[in-house]
Amino acid sequence: MTVSSISSVRAVSRATALRARREIVRIRHSPFPNDRPLVVHCSHHKTGTVWLFNVLRVLAARHGLRVFQPHKGPAALVDRHVDIALYEGRSTVDRMNFGGRAVRGSHMVRDPRDVAVSSYFYHLRGAELWNQIPLERFGGRTYHEVLQSLSTRDGLLMEIQRLGTYVYPGMANWDYHQGDFLEMRYEELWSDEPTGFRALFRFYGFSPAVVESSVHLALELTARTRTGPGRIAHVRSGRPGEWREHLEPVHLDAIEQVAPGLIAQLGYPSC
């Protein structure tokens, strides 16, 4: 056997040993008292995605779980070693990619009017890399530059039109009658985090002790994100109902035009 062959064998052995150690940690610290399902969380742009994704990533690190977040585009196969899959902006998930595993999922929506306001101010600040790319349809200007050149009224209208191409359809076309998915509203979780997170972690099948420790961790992370020294620029206030301070009748009409009946479909009051 050559020196290079010996090195290759040793590298494979080290990788195998590392995987074995990770599996032991995962088994010892598993939050599930029984069989381990695939935890799946789905959300849409500006519907608490960063909030929930961060909570689940930290919980995964605590319990030695593996997280998979596929990029937008064709659905990808979820490896059998993955414990938590995170999806954004999809109107459905392809269960064929789960390898026949049992699923305990969650899906969160938000009032489409607040989505419009949050998304507008988010992109007005220049958030996201695509927002800084010069585009031919804007005469070489970026979407960020165009938004900044418009009045708040017109900028909101432009953002609503953009949301109507992918965010609103994603929420409208989701199947809200999947028994292995917990349907959540951003507003309800915001107003009562302990109850909301407790219901979520119980639905995932966490053991009672892990449910409580996970709720405590989620509340700590939320408080730190919103008010602490680690507060991130991504977050404004997130307060439900802000649309009443920013949207005019013309904006409400625009939302209804690009997403007919969506507000009522999701169960939000008309005013």
C-alpha cells in the first residue's frame, strides 16, 4: 500500500469516527423520547423566518441535531442524517425528498399587510445582496436605489407588486390541512411566546423536560435579538398591526389586486 493510500484510509477512518461521535451525542441528548421524526419548518419572506430559523438552529446545536436549509429552486433530497429541515418561500414541500420518514412540521404566516410594510422598510435599507445588483430594467440602478428615489407611498406600491409575484402566492397556495404540520400565525406567537413555543415544541414531539428548556432558550434568544447588545439590524420592531400606520387605501387595493382574497383566506380581519 502506498503512502497516499494509507493517508486516504486514515482520513476515511477519522471521518467515520467523527460521524460516530456525533451520532452518540445526538442519541444521548436527543429531545425526542421515542422515534426521531424529521422536523420541518416552513415560512415566507418577512413572516418571522429569521426568528424561527435562529431558534431552531440553536436548539439543534444544543442537542447535536443536524440542520439542512436548501437553497431556493428545485427541492433537494433530505439526507437521512438530517434532523431539522428549514424552508423559506415555498408553497409546498416535496415529501418524496424525505425518504419516507415521519414528519413533524410547522408553517408560519403573517398578515399580508404587515408583510408589505416590513418588506418595504427592509429593502429600503438595502438588505440582501440581490438588492445591490444593478438591473437592466431599472436602467442600471439597483432595486435599493429605485426604492430610495420614490416616495414612501410609491415605494410601498412597488414592493407590493414584487410581493405579488412570489410571497403572496406562496402563502395562498399552501395546503393548510396537513395533519403533521402545525399552522402558526406570527401575531399569535408574538403576543404570547411561552404558549406559542410550548405548543410548537410539544407538536414536534420533544420530551416534557426538553419542551420547557427549549421554551426558556427561545425566550432568551428573542429578547436578545430585539433588545440586547446582540440586536441585529434585520429587526425593526415586528409589532403586529403596523400596517395601519403606513398603508393607505391605494395600498390595500393593490394587495387585493395582486393577491385576491388572501387576507380573508388567512383569517385576518379586514380592518
